[in-house]
Amino acid sequence: MTRLLARLFFTFGMLLALQGCHKDTVQDLKQKIVGNWQEVRTKNEFLNFNADGTVMMQSPTTNETCEYDFPDAGHLRLNCVPQGAPPRYQVWKVEFRGDRLLISDGGEVGIYARQQ
């Protein structure tokens, strides 16, 4: 019985520790993404992530402000509908590599460089 309780407490403790790590990772993403980013290939796409959870997207065909968050440490979720409308989320894979931000739909990858 004592061994069983010890295993249960260990398992519960590990789950709590992992949840804490997940939150820290998402918080790190929130801090890393804030700023201005420019697409590296075409140089005519810009993302401006604000600390308040909004992002301004600008390109020759797009000029809109969306809300963003991170449902987990590997995904960026955007809601680009007008205020008051029901949310319509788009979820993208997200990764940082040095000063590069990679955003992917599972096929095509957008690579953005941080702007000063």
C-alpha cells in the first residue's frame, strides 16, 4: 500500500511539474514574439505582434489586425474576425530559430526575421 501511494504521489508531482513547464514555455513564446517581423523571401510581408495579444498583418493584399494567443508551446492561434463577430480561429505551427520566426500550415512555411 505504501509503495502504491508513493507511486501516486510521484506521478501527481510529475504531472504538476510538467504543467508548470508548459506554462513557462507558452509565456516564453509570448515574450519572444512581441515585435516587428519581416518575411525573408519576398520582403513585402510584415507582422507586428503586440504584448496585448493583437497582431497587425501587412502585405500587398492584406492589411488587418487580428487577435493571437498560444494554445500550446508549438502553435499560434489567430482570430481575424471583426470585433463582436463569432471567433473563427486559425491554428498555425510556430517555431523560433535564432532571430527567425517560422509559421507553418503543415505544408508551406513562412520565415520572418525580427526587425529593429
